[in-house]
Amino acid sequence: MRLCEVCAVWTLSVTSLACGVWSTSATSWEAFERTDTLDVPEKRATVEQAPLYFHLSSGGNENYFYRDNVTAAQVLFTSSNSTTTVRRFVTAMPAGNSGALLYFLPLNASASNATGSPLDVQLVNSTLPLAHTVETWGNVGVKGQMSFSADAQLGVAIIGAVRAMRDYVEGAGLMHEIFNYTLQSYNSTHFRLHRPWINGTKALTVELQTSSNLWFNITPGNNGTYTPPTVEIRLNNSVQPGIAGWKVVCNETSLVGLETEGLFLANTTSNNTALQTALVGLNNGSTSTAQEVSFLTFANKFTAGGWRFLTYFGRDSLIALRLMMPLLQSDAIEAALGAVLERANTTGALCHEETIGDYASFVNMGNNMSELGNTPYYDYKMIDTDLELLPALAHYFVDLPQGQNRSAKFLATNATLQNGTYAELLKRNIDYNLARAAPFAQTPNVTNLIGLREGQPVGNWRDSNEGIGYGHYPFDVNSALVPASLRAIEALSLSGLIPANYSPVAGQYAGVWETHSASFFEVNVTAANATSRLQTFVSQANLTSALLSGNGMSANDSASFYALSLFEDGRPIEVMNSDIGWNLFYGTNVDEAFLTQVVRALQPYPRGLLTNIGMVVANPAFDSNDTNVYVLNTGSYQGTVVWSWQQALMAAGIARQLKFCNSSVPSVDINPSPASPPAWCQSFGLVQDLQNAQVNLWQAINGARSEIFTEVWTYTFDNTSNRFSVADLALLSPTGTESDAIQLWSFTFLALTDPTQSSSLKE
Ligand SMILES: *[C@@H]1O[C@H](CO)[C@@H](O)[C@H](O)[C@H]1NC(C)=O
Ligand SMILES: *[C@@H]1O[C@H](CO)[C@@H](O)[C@H](O)[C@H]1NC(C)=O
Ligand SMILES: *[C@@H]1O[C@H](CO)[C@@H](O)[C@H](O)[C@H]1NC(C)=O
Ligand SMILES: *[C@@H]1O[C@H](CO)[C@@H](O)[C@H](O)[C@H]1NC(C)=O
Ligand SMILES: *[C@@H]1O[C@H](CO)[C@@H](O)[C@H](O)[C@H]1NC(C)=O
Ligand SMILES: *[C@@H]1O[C@H](CO)[C@@H](O)[C@H](O)[C@H]1NC(C)=O
Ligand SMILES: *[C@@H]1O[C@H](CO)[C@@H](O)[C@H](O)[C@H]1NC(C)=O
Ligand SMILES: *[C@@H]1O[C@H](CO)[C@@H](O)[C@H](O)[C@H]1NC(C)=O
Ligand SMILES: *[C@@H]1O[C@H](CO)[C@@H](O)[C@H](O)[C@H]1NC(C)=O
Ligand SMILES: *[C@@H]1O[C@H](CO)[C@@H](O)[C@H](O)[C@H]1NC(C)=O
Ligand SMILES: *[C@@H]1O[C@H](CO)[C@@H](O)[C@H](O)[C@H]1NC(C)=O
Ligand SMILES: *[C@@H]1O[C@H](CO)[C@@H](O)[C@H](O)[C@H]1NC(C)=O
């Protein structure tokens, strides 16, 4: 829950900018004077758009996605074959991050029969399962028909803010009275639930109407808006299902979607065959994954995923953008970069999550700032997001053909969510990152590393206390993201996008961070300890010692790897992990020692990270504190589980490094090689080991090829075959967090090529 945090609050009424010191005589920034106009924050959907519609069965839900020039929505119904008695109907709309969550229960539980669920509620799969609807007062949304297999009653209903719906499903039924809905009108043939926003005049309405074979028996609540009405859905006869028409509408401004034609490059004239192959079926939307990415992207922001995250998240936008960037068109890339800059705070920190719509009022009130009404609330608690913009922006403008001759216009753009040009917002982030990197660059010791923000248990993509083993200094932020951000400043400066005097200082800082930061995280385990810890681990984790031999592994090897994070006093959390992928993906001068650790990490699990169904993101096998074996287990969100985009990052990173030695290595992305190949290219043994590691990684990836466009999965282990199988994390996880049918960063494999197979990753 993020309700009580007193974080920086952003006001739209800011008129003066607290600009950082801009110590330069260069003119490239000054060319972009800002003008003091505040445009409307959201763009209304007016351009003509063919409807985008698709259906996905996932996580026990039937998910329907619809978007046209009027509205966009994801609609979910509990799958027919689900064993739950309670049926759920969810609508989520990116406009205002608004929606509705309704539960239906069987009216007469005793009517249930032992062979099936007593109630099924489904979308009627007609020729037009979903359509937009335009109502009075600027209300737009989706409509369809739903079928009831038996008499039902309305259970809990959360109407209005998707964040309030999330609180309910993620917070064990947490509800806030302030979000109570009202029964606006009803009779036996219809009922309408209404939710006017706390502030302002916008509202969301859900309506059900008799279509055939059912009627409503409704008794309003007897205690104002507090007590919910009793709503019964009665079938006229039980031979056939009852059918009701439904509508969910809201008068938040709809967003303009990016259609596949405006999002992905068409086949290019580039001679890069890996890129050409990756692009097949994307621009014309004939590949379903292209449509799924399209659904999540808009002309003014990328959203993170369905249905709980159909709004702006900085980290998700930037990771997905950077990995998929080689496939994307200029306007789409600039939409995502612009969205990040628009939400920077005056210090130059970047926003993790935006809170908009009705829930923004709630957060503002919780911060004792109710005078802000429903002004969006932006949170700045993460420490990685700040560092992920510049590498993406520099890659676009400096390396990629799409970014050529685009920077002047982009940087001159006036922001719409605050005052200032993109150039000014960019400068803030640059100055902020440089200032944060300076202490370590001057004195490289532990306390000058970048730690979690005060009072925050999280800060990087491993978004939980457990995820970073309760540490304070995350490995990825310090060893990879800070140097990457500094190298990006250097590259932007050298290519003339920002003043020339940035390059020497950024380059010097980067050098210190690259040389010193990773070494604080080094963990070395003697052969004796490694052997005994592995033996203990296989028994604690219900694996078998057969996993410890074979594959050229010796039973008594020592182990070394980079820690997941450090405690405040510098002690490492001795968990092997996949974040080394960041260094490979961003670094141009990764050294031999680091690559040796990569080769070690890409051994079979539990000695390394690779299982036959993918690369786990954390492996606590060697940890001298064996409580982490249980903290980071197969049911833990960032434990011994597989995240698809982490595999993509690792695969992209290895291909990038190998290409520095041999330009014929296939790669979808375009990464200019350093002036001279890295020194390690002369170590033929290491190059060979890295090539083998790449093959092993892809073997692991291909062991669960059908999962690569899903977000995360875990394993079960069969101790007779010694094989791992894919398992649903939502089912194994103690918190049971439901999985999402689509997440933006789960599509990053689209921008990769499999060096071990000729078939396309899309097949
Ligand atoms: C949406 O597009 C349709 C055709 O696809 C067009 O008839 C309609 O006027 C458009 N509506 C808006 C609001 O632009
Ligand atoms: C339930 O049905 C969906 C299709 O609607 C299917 O994808 C899924 O595998 C089924 N689940 C079970 C447990 O049978
Ligand atoms: C019991 O439920 C199953 C599955 O929902 C259904 O096919 C069957 O007709 C039901 N039987 C009775 C007697 O209602
Ligand atoms: C809906 O109907 C279409 C064609 O009639 C079919 O291809 C599709 O699988 C159906 N969807 C569901 C969820 O039943
Ligand atoms: C109003 O809020 C209370 C407390 O969260 C909840 O129990 C009740 O069901 C809500 N009523 C409506 C109509 O939303
Ligand atoms: C129920 O209300 C609707 C809308 O107000 C009206 O059109 C309809 O005639 C009413 N039906 C009955 C049975 O009262
Ligand atoms: C939004 O719709 C509601 C009805 O649901 C209406 O009362 C309100 O005035 C509308 N607001 C705007 C800004 O049109
Ligand atoms: C009636 O509503 C008030 C809030 O308006 C609530 O505090 C109270 O608990 C409710 N009483 C009952 C019996 O539900
Ligand atoms: C893409 O274009 C290149 C030439 O620019 C051509 O050789 C290649 O066949 C094209 N690929 C596809 C899938 O159309
Ligand atoms: C591919 O194109 C790039 C730039 O367009 C060029 O530098 C390179 O030599 C070409 N490679 C081949 C194999 O034609
Ligand atoms: C928003 O609504 C709350 C609750 O009614 C109220 O206290 C606050 O003053 C309102 N803010 C504005 C700006 O209207
Ligand atoms: C911007 O966010 C950062 C990180 O949370 C914070 O340190 C800084 O004080 C914020 N700036 C303003 C002006 O609130």
C-alpha cells in the first residue's frame, strides 16, 4: 500500500522552475526557450482508428481487449472452467485509470451441483462481443452482453478507480468508504451503479439491462450510500442462461492509442537480417503480440500492463522501450521518452507511478493536501527509474537510425504536464544523476554507493523487501545503471545534443563507478563451503543432488558471484542473481573478471541460474544465511522464479558483448562497437565460454518457449526425471497475486534473435 507516504507532490500550478546550475557557455540548450503555456494534459482520441480487439484466456480469466477512437478497455470474466463459486466481472480503462470490479455469487448456493460451479457468468460471444458506447455528459466506454447460468446476486462492487479495485484484490479485501457507489436508478429491467469522483464532476457508471430470460429484484440499502443494495439477478427459466446487456462508461478523456502501423517499423531497407526477421508481422498487426503491445501504448504514454497497471509506470516504460526500441518508430519512441520527461520532478528525479482520476484525490487527502483535488500524484520513491531514461534516450538519438535529425524538435517540445521544454526537463535529470554519482566518483566507498531512499524498503525492479534480500544498496543500480546513465550523458555531450563540458566529468565519473562499484558486491565461497551449501540447499529446496554433477561440473568447485545487494554496513546479501544482464546490456568496457562471473552464473541451477524451463532471477543456494532459501523460494515474486524480460535482457546483453569481438554476430539492436575491440576478445577461452553460455541460456529459454511473452513463472521439480516444469506463480505464491494477461515488458523478446534456431521467436 502506498497511501500514507508523504512523498513529493507535484502541482500543475507550478509556474516557476527551480533550475539547476547550468555552467556552460554552449548554446545548444539556450536555443530552446520555453513558453509559458500549459496545454491540456491528455490528448483526446479523435483520429480515425480501426477497432483493435482480441481475446486471451489467462490466469483463470477470459480477457477481452478493445480499443478504438472513442474508448479503450480491458474486460475480464472468470473462466467457465474455474472452480471458484464467486464470479468476477472487471472493466479497466486507461482513461483516468478507471473501471469497475463486480462479484456475482450464486443466489442459492444449495442449488449448486457437485459436478460444476453453481454459477457461470460470461461475455456473450456474439459477432460483436464488445463495442464502444457514447452516452450523455461526455461519457464513453464499452458495452456488451453477459450470460448468467443460474440465479445470482451482486457481491462486492468497487466502482471508479482501478487503484481502489487493486486495493481490494491485492489488499485482502481492503475497501475505503470514501469510494462507496450509489444505486442511481433501478427497476426490474435495469439497474445503474454510479460513482461520482471525490473532486470535480467526472463519474463512472455501470449499467445492466435485461436482454432475455432474466429480471432484477433490487432492494436499496437502508443506510444511505453506506449499505450496498441487495441486487438479485433472477432467471425466468433455468433451462437457458439469462442474458443482460451491460455498459461501463466514464467521462475521463480517452487517450489516443498507437496502432501497430504507428508503433512498429515496417520492413526496413536495412541490411540487418535479424532486424528484418524480427519486424515481420509487427507493423501490419498480423502477429498477435504486436496487437498486445499496441493496446498498451498511447500517443502520450506507455502503460505497464493489464488490468491493474493500465497506467503510467516509469520503470516498465523505460525497460520495455529500451529493449524494444530497435523495432519502434520515431513518434512512438518519442511518446514514451516524452512521457517520462513530462513527469520529472523539479529536482530531476523521475516518476515511478502516476496516480490519476478519483484515487488521486484520495492520495492527496491522505497527504493532507486535499486542496489539490484530483491533481495527479506522482511518486518518486524508486532509485532505478532516474537512471534508466538517459541510456534509452542516448541510444535513440545517438545510435539508432530512427533518432537521426530528431533531437532538436524533440528537445524544443513544450511539456504539457508542467512548464518547461523537454530540454530543460532533461537537463534536470542529467544534473540530478551527476550530483548523485559525484560522491562515489570522488571517494569510492560503500557509503557513497546509491542506497534506497530514506524510509523506503524498495527501489529497483525487485520491488519488495524480500526481492532484494532486505538489503540497502542494490547491485543493478550501482554496478550497471549509474555507469550507464553517466556514459549516456557523455555520449549525448560528445554528439552535441547537450553542452560539451558534460562529457569529461561524466566520463571520469563513469570510469570510477565502472572500476570500483561491482567489487563491493563480490562474493567468494570456498570449495568446501560451496559443496556443503549446495548439498544443504538441494535438500532444503526439495531438489536432488543429481543436479550437482554432470555438465562438466566438478563436485568441489569454489563459487563466486555478485551479491543481490548490500546491507547498509556493506555486508553482501549472498544471493546469486540475474542482474548482471544489465551490465552486459549497457556496458561497453565490461572486463574479463566480470564476464567470468557471467559464465559461472549461466551454469545449471542450483550451481548457476539455468533450469530447463528458463533462467531464475535469484538463487540463494550459496548464501551463508540460509533463511534466504525460504525468503527467495519458488513462491516468492523475485525469488527462484523466471522473469521473461530478465532473460531477454541477458540474451540481448550477451549478443551485444559478443558482437564487440565479432561484428557478424546477429543482433536486432544496433550497438556501435567501441573504437577497438575490448581486451577480453583476445582471450579465446573466455570468448568460447561466453558463446557456450549463450547457447545454454537459449536452451533454457527455449525450454519454456511458449511462455516468453508472459511476465513471470515458477517451477515445480520432478525428482525422478530431475526436470523442472513451468508452474503458475500466482498459485504457488502465498500472496496469490494474480497474473496479468499482458504486461508491456513481457514483449521484449520481440526484439531478439535466437542464435541457436532459425525459426522466428513469434512462432
Ligand atoms: C471514429 O472512427 C469512425 C470510423 O472508423 C468514424 O466514423 C467516427 O466519426 C470516428 N469518431 C471519432 C470521435 O473520431
Ligand atoms: C480453462 O479454459 C481455458 C480456455 O477458456 C483454458 O485456456 C484453460 O487451460 C482451462 N483451464 C483448465 C484448468 O482446464
Ligand atoms: C451440473 O453442472 C454441470 C456443469 O456446470 C452441468 O453441465 C450440469 O447440467 C449440471 N447438472 C444439473 C442437474 O444442474
Ligand atoms: C468467440 O467466437 C469465435 C468465433 O465464433 C471463436 O473463434 C472464439 O474462440 C470465441 N471466443 C470465446 C472466448 O469463446
Ligand atoms: C461503503 O464502504 C463500506 C466500508 O468500506 C463497505 O463495507 C460498503 O460495502 C460500501 N458500500 C457501498 C455501497 O459501496
Ligand atoms: C425501467 O426503467 C427504464 C428506464 O428508466 C424504463 O425505460 C422501463 O420502462 C422501466 N421498466 C419497468 C418495468 O418499469
Ligand atoms: C460526467 O458524467 C456525470 C454523470 O455520470 C455527470 O453528472 C457529470 O456532469 C459529467 N461531467 C462532465 C465534466 O461532463
Ligand atoms: C451506516 O452508515 C454509516 C456511515 O454513513 C456507518 O458508519 C455505519 O456503520 C452504518 N451502519 C450500519 C448498521 O451499517
Ligand atoms: C525486407 O526487405 C529486404 C530488403 O530491404 C528484403 O530483402 C527482405 O526480403 C524483406 N523481408 C520481408 C520479410 O519482407
Ligand atoms: C550494412 O549496412 C551498413 C550501414 O548501412 C554498412 O555499414 C555495412 O557495411 C552493411 N553490411 C553489409 C554486410 O552489407
Ligand atoms: C476534494 O474533496 C474533498 C472531500 O470532499 C474535500 O475535502 C476537498 O476540499 C476537495 N478538494 C477540492 C480542491 O475541491
Ligand atoms: C524529487 O524526488 C526526489 C526523490 O524522491 C526527492 O529527493 C526530491 O526532494 C524531489 N524534489 C522535489 C522538489 O520535491
